[in-house]
Amino acid sequence: MKLRERLAAIASMVPEQARIADIGTDHAYLPIYLVSSNRISYAVASDVHSGPYQTALEAVCLAGLSQQISVRFGDGLAVLSPGEVDVVVIAGMGGGSMISILEADITLVRQLNHLILQPMVDAPLLRRWLQEHGLAIVNEELVAEEDRLYEIIAAQPGIAQLLGATEYEIGPVLWQKRHSLLKPYLRQRIKHDRRILAQLSQSRQMAAADKITEYENKVRMLEEAYQCL
């Protein structure tokens, strides 16, 4: 089984022989790959939607891995028992949705060895939440798939680092190692935020003024970071 670039990058960040839960598993591609390649021996694959749950169940049965992968229907971390897994993967949803899942069972989160998160949007918001809840960002990746760049964040309980505004926006590890995809990523972010700024500038609502200032500061920060690369 061959994974596409995004899931392959997530798989590479999973520690050998970890017990993982893939929350929002969809087709269960990640746990099937990790178990079938002997990277891990046990996984929970869960989804809150009946369609993806049934798809995952069928895929795991077809792969002959029903003894090693437990497919569950349920919301967030509620499908897990304390101590059942040591790594949780949440990929392919917004950072705000991830925060809601993690906040709903913060006690379990703090008992994990690793969190591996791939937010589709709101990565800065997610980084801030991790830092505020004592979860240190220990690794980050950028990966290109088709015409999109994806951010992947690995965190673990411990002494969370104090992050500055630039690190929330870009990622402390991505910035520290000057990731090879950081320049195109920043170009993409600057273009996106300038587009939002242009839309806000056309608004006649008073509430837009604060947002305009916020995005002006953000664009300036990203442009300064880009110039440093």
C-alpha cells in the first residue's frame, strides 16, 4: 500500500511500535499502512460520521487487519479508554475542530506520548492552544500534495515553549530549521492574507477596522519573515 504525500509525511512522524488512534480516520488508510508495514501492531480508527466509519470498517476487513485495528464509531477521543493508546493522530480538519476534540478530554491528552495534528486551516490558533495547555511542539513538517501545502504539527506533554507572534503564524520548528518549503508556503500565506485584506478594505462595517489592522500586521510580519529566508 502506498500513501500519498500528506499521509506519508504523517506516517513518518509516528514512533515505531506506538499504539495509535486515528481520529476522523475516513478510509483508515493511515492505520492500515502502519500496521501492514509492521511499523505498529495496534491502532484504533474512528469516525463520527456513519459513511466514513463503514468505509473504514470495510477497508480494515478487506486488509485482513480486524484483529490489529479496532474501528469505532464515535465523537473525538470519547472512543478511547485511558491508557489504550499513546499517540493520537488528527488530520484533515480545521484547527478549531481539533481544539474542540482535545479540550473535551484534556486529561487523556496529557497522558499521551505524542499528538500528531494536520490542520487544514487555523494552524496558528492550534499552536497557541497547545502552548497554553502545556503541550510542547517538538516537530513540524510542510508537505506538498498536488497544488496545496499542508502543515503537520507534532506535540507532546511537557514544558511548552514560549512562542512569539511569528512562531505562532509560521511554526517554531519550521522557522528554526528553515524548511525547504517555507518560502513557497509564506508566498501562499501572504497572497491569501492580502486577498482578505482587500475584501475587508471594501467593507463599510465599523467592525472591519480591527480586522484590517490585524491583517495588515499579519501581512507585514509574514513579509519580514520571508525576507529573512
